[in-house]
Amino acid sequence: MKFRKAITAALTVLILCMGQVDAKPGNGGGKPGGGGEDPPATTSCASNPSTFPAFAYTRLNVKKRSVSSIDFYLSNAAGDCSILIHTADVDENEVDLSYRQIGNNGVIAWSQGRDETQSRKSAAKDNFVIRVLRFQVSSKEVSSVQPVETVANSGDPYIYFDSIHLSPDGKSIVFIHSDSVVYGTYIQTIREIDISNCSSNCVQSVIYAQSNVEQLSSISYGAYSDRVYYSGGFKSSSGDPRGSQGFISFIKNVGSSWSVPRELTYEGNGFYGSGFSGVVTFWELDAALVDFGNGVLTEAVSYRFNNIAMGQDDVHVIDVGTCSASGSGDCLSTGESSLEISLANASLPSLGRDSLLFSSGSSDSIFEYVFNSEALSIVALGNEADSAH
């Protein structure tokens, strides 16, 4: 197993001392911890030299201690210019945001727990919805922003959409569908929506149904769209010896169907210690083709690990390039995958080709860690950052 302990130690010091890290100046920068002002609304980053756009993120609009709306921004790579492209009128503190750009075509997908198109007196106002926003990006400008599309509606406030993730080509969405048929009991499935030719109430295809030993928490397409990674926990009541421990698994598209799951890693496999009762420890998956600084692209998966022993969240990045869908044992402990990077006191990871975006602690700052230089900086004030991949 490869494991960069020196990097981990250095980043731990930097992140824990983030109040001493200078934010980059400009529309996307500001003081750490949410102390800066919101980026001013702009329609162009033409005067800024860095690549645009590099990532999307959200900012909460808080009035009288409650969230009144959420702004969606696109930022350039340096984080010194951001463009406001949409404001969602929601009552939630966060949304599951996913962003892709293919050529000049940009697309953002997100879920939210209140249907803002309904009046507050409507029985449908609490339905979960999945929405899509399409636009054009050229010459460091955003143009031709299309009307928001509602591609899925739960039709029931007890049906939840979680962990929305766009495919790398922006043509489909994968998500976790949870149906609370009995209080405290959920029937969960992983579903896929083809949005390439659909803009309203699209067909939801079930590609995986949870077993009776697992509960699901997070999901991500692989770098080539042929894999879906998902995390969760083994149910304590299942009789499985790993009851109450967390896991990350994946399924692979094998043509007309999806393969049986293969575990990538799980709590208690020698890397994460023993299980903790009733706790799901792996969250916020993301996958991308990554160059860790050696000029070689490999498929990698990032995730938030709930490090209960240390009382904090950490972000790990695993090289899964040689992990096959078939095999015995989980990929990490068998050596088919390797733990490359560990960031202490970090969460909400998003992988890019050359860097990792993440948040830290209770801060409203978005950090970037560059793989080849091991540089760390704050690139925006906000939440839910997602790289363009």
C-alpha cells in the first residue's frame, strides 16, 4: 500500500491552522471561515487569466438565521473570479450539487427537499425533486442559460433523492432513491436517469437494489461512466459479522446489466480499525481520472471518512486503477488499490485531474490541494464544490 504520511502530517497542520492561510483576492476569494462577502454577480471572467470554469459551488443566503435561498456559482481555476448562474429558492441548508462541462456545454444537476414551484399550502411542496440547469461556456463567459428542468419528482415527501451525480459526459444522472415505507425503515435503490433526450419527469432505471445487510449513503459514477461507486453501512441486525461497519463498493456495467458488487474497502479491514455501532463512516464519494504527479492518469475515488476515534472528518483518496470488478476480498486490502492521500479535518471532497477540492471543519471556505506541488490554498467562499472533471 502506498501512503503519503509526510503529506498527511503537513496538511493536518495547514488545515487546522486555516485561520492563518491567506485567501486569494478577487470575486471568489475572501477570509476563511465565511468571514468574507459574497462574490458580486458578474457575467464574465474574460479579464482573469486562469482556466474557466474549473468548478461549481454554492453559497447560502441566510435571513433571520434561516436559509432563504442558495446561489450557484461557477469559478475559474484560480478562484479569483466567479459567475452567479442560478438562485434556488429552497429551505434546505445544502443541496447535492454535481457539475460537468463537455466542450462549451455546461450542466449542473442537484436535488432539493422542497419543490419551490409549489405553494407552501400545497401537499406537494415537500416532495423531493432533481433539477438540471444547462448553459453555454465560452470566452470565460456563461451564456444561453436554459430554463431549469425538473427531471424527477418523488411524488411523496417520504421518498428521498440523495447523492446526485452526473456522468462524465453529462448525459445521465445516478442517485440513491430511498422510500420510507415504514417509519425508520427504508427501501433503497440506486437509480439512473438518461437526461440526454429528456427534460421532465424522466424514466428512472433501477440499476441496483440494496441487500438486506446494507444501507446506502453516497454514490458516484466512475471516471468512464461504466462503474458506480457507492458507500453505506452493514446493518447491525443483519447477522453479518461486519454489522454496524461502513463500506465502499462498486458495480460495473457489463453491457445489458450491471455486475454484482465488489467491495473497494470497508471499516475494519486493517486500514480503519474496528466498527462503531450504528455509524456509517464513508460519505461524499467522487471519482475521476487523476494524475497524482507522475504524469500517469489513473481512476481514483475520494471520500469523507468519519474518523470517530479522532473526533473529526478526514478525506481519503484511493487509486483504484487496477481494481477489477471480479475478485475475492476488498480491493484496498488485497493490494489492487492503494491509499494515496489522507487529509485530516476535511470533508466534501471533489476530485479533478490535477487537484482535490474540499471543505474543512465548520468553515465556509473551499480549499484546493494540488497533487504535483502539494500546494494548499483557499479558492472560494462557499459549499458543495464540484470539479468540472
